[in-house]
Amino acid sequence: MKSFPQPGSRDLKPGFVPAADTPFITVSNVSYRHRGADRDALSGVSLGIAEGSCFGLLGPNGAGKSTLFGLLTGLLAPQGGEIEVAGLSIRRDLRAVRDIGALAPQDLAFYPDLTARENLSFFAGACRLPGRLWRTRLAAAVETCLLQDLLDRRAETFSGGEKRRLNLAIALLNDPRVLYLDEPTVGIDARSRQTILAAIAALKARGVTVIYTSHYMEEVEDLCDAIAVIDQGRVLAVGSKAGLLTRHAHGGLDVRLLEPLSAEGRAALTGIGAEWNGDLALTLPVSDATGPAAAFAHLARVGARVAQSSYGVARLEKAYLSILDQGRTA
């Protein structure tokens, strides 16, 4: 994979290691209400994002993620609070902030009636790049997103995954220090998904800061160092991935039975929170205080004959749903 040239202060080397807890992006008490809306899209949002990290933004549709992306990229102006990117104020240094960032939006941002080559050439020109650098950046973006065999086809003929790869390649032409990715793998084939995720991992390894939204929890869990959960314009939880999992999700005891339980036995386990997958497979909740011992005791009391068991690992989806539930009942 070709690496993008990064002159001067933008020289981020392979194996880049960010300074611990460095706030590359700071969002301080930011609020925003869209015209005609009856409530704030964002209310008192504060975040700190370290340089060279991959930061996940999670939330249901309408939570405020797209509004926050608009504010971070300068497409929207904060109505309250402050945003700084690499020490640059969104209010005072808007052009400089835009120059170091790039957005690959969920809504595809290219011309469908042009070929991939024509689209890339047009957007490279929009970046005001000199000829030699223009060619180098274009070639690197093509290689990173595996577009070599697609360059002379019109974008309207592309599959969903090919369109997403072109969308990402266009964002990379600006050689961004910070890359905003809004649902970059939604509705695509396995090969394109693998290509995009590999590209993101490589960019992160070189020190590019990535802000990532997705409804695919396994992607966020694999890629992101820190995560914020947003709902109804408020940050419900923010922290390292490990910290959120520790606080909001517990692994369960996964069990496969030798034979089905009686109706009474099944009801008893369901009553303590068992989740069933057919008659023989279930997951029992495990508390921090007792570990799996209490779950095994419940199985013994109902006469369950266990064929196999494993102590499950906490997963991000469980933590995410727990955070949403707690936020909505607060």
C-alpha cells in the first residue's frame, strides 16, 4: 500500500505513537439547534479526542452524530461552546481546520456520470494540488482503495462497495490529519468492507486521527480506541473501549445442555435472566461478585445436564444497549 506524502508539520511516520491523552480535538459544551426544530440537536456536548486515535461515535438514528460531524468539519457553526482541532478554533481558523480534515459522508459525494478517474481528477484539482503531488496522491488513493480496475468505468455502474471505496479515495486526496467517516461500510460486500477497514487501520497506524460512526458494533470494537455514546443530543457515556466494557457490559455463561429442561426448570432460569437460543443453548448472566459460580448453581438446582459451557466475553453491543437504557431512564 502506498503511503501519502506528508510534508512539513504534517509528517506522520509509520508506527506513529501519539502522546498519551493528547487532546487533538476538543469539543467544549457545544450546543446546536437546527432551524425550525423544537429541541437541540446537540446539548452541552464535551469530548476530548487524542491524536492518532480512532474515536467511535455511537448512537441511534437522530441522536446527533451527523450534526456533530457537521460542526467538527466546519459545515455547521456552533451556536454555543467551542471546538478546537489541532489547536485551531472552528470559529477563528475555519479554513485551516478544513485544510487538515476530510469527510467521507454516508451520502455518496461524487459524480455518478463521471468515471472514477474523472472524479478523482476533479476532486484532486479542487484540493489545489501541484501537478506532481496531484499524481502521487491520486495513485496512492487508488491503490489504498483498490480502484485500479475501475478507473475508466462510470461511477453509476459501480456496486455499493465500489462506490464506498471511491468515496473514501476522494477523502484521502486531501491527505488529512483527521478523517471523518460516516457509516463507511453500510450495505457493502465483504471484499470492499475488508478493503476499507484495512485502509482505516493503516491510516491510524500512520498517525491519522479517525472519527468513526457505524451501526456495526464489531467494526467499532475492532477499530476504535475510545468511544462516545450519544442519544437525543447528549453524551451518555464516553471513555476508552476497555473502560466502557468494564463499566457497562459483563460476559455471560454460554451453556449447551445435553437434553431440554422441564417447563418449570426453563421458567426458573428465564426468571433470573437467561437468554435462550432454542431448547438446548442459553446464556446466563454473570455478576462481578460471584463470577460464573452462581450461574452453575442455578443450573444444578433445576437439574440441568450441561454438555459444554464457556464464560463469555463482554461485547460492545451489550454495553451500548445498557448505556442507552440507563440514559433513557435517567
